[in-house]
Amino acid sequence: MCLAIPGKLTEIYQKETLRMAKIDFGGIVKEICLEYTPEAKIGDYALIHVGFAISLMDEEEAQETLKLIKEISEFEDEIS
């Protein structure tokens, strides 16, 4: 099983021959590769897995996914 986390693209640039981006995960900004999603643009939400944007998603779907991840985390804290 793999886990992909949604984030919002805030900057797009070239790094050597790769199309790269900065993506915001609710205040945490990371560098990711956009080679699998060439249609991505600033402001889009993407699913990120091991540093790669693997698909784009709409904002509503991204926010719902982030909400569910937060609920899982809070539940794990309660049972620990």
C-alpha cells in the first residue's frame, strides 16, 4: 500500500532537465517533481507520492482528503 498526500502548487520551475515545483502541504513547503503531470500549473492541487506529483485533483477533493488524514491522526493519538 502506498500513501499519497494532496498539496497546492505554489511555484513551478526547471531544475536541470526536470520540471519541478514547490508544493504547500498546509504550511509545510516541499520540492516535488512534475514530470508525471506536465499539465500542472500554479494553484493546482496534486497528489504527491515520494516526491512526485502523480495526479491532479480539485480543491474540494484535496481538502476532504486532508480532513480525513487529520481525523485519522487524531484517532491514533486518542488510542495511543
